[in-house]
Amino acid sequence: QAGLSAEKKRVLGLILVYNPHRGEYDERLLLGAV
């Protein structure tokens, strides 16, 4: 599970970089995942 969680964070991190318009939304997902 830890590996999957790290992978998700990597993917979401990339999403934040490539989709600045949705950065706030994706950031909320990261906070919610934790």
C-alpha cells in the first residue's frame, strides 16, 4: 500500500505541475489522501 500511495503522490504531483489551473483542486485531493 505504501508503494501505491507514493506512486499516487508522484502522479498527482505531476498533475499539479501540468495542470496549474486545477492545482487547488488536486492539492485538496493530496490533503484528503493523507
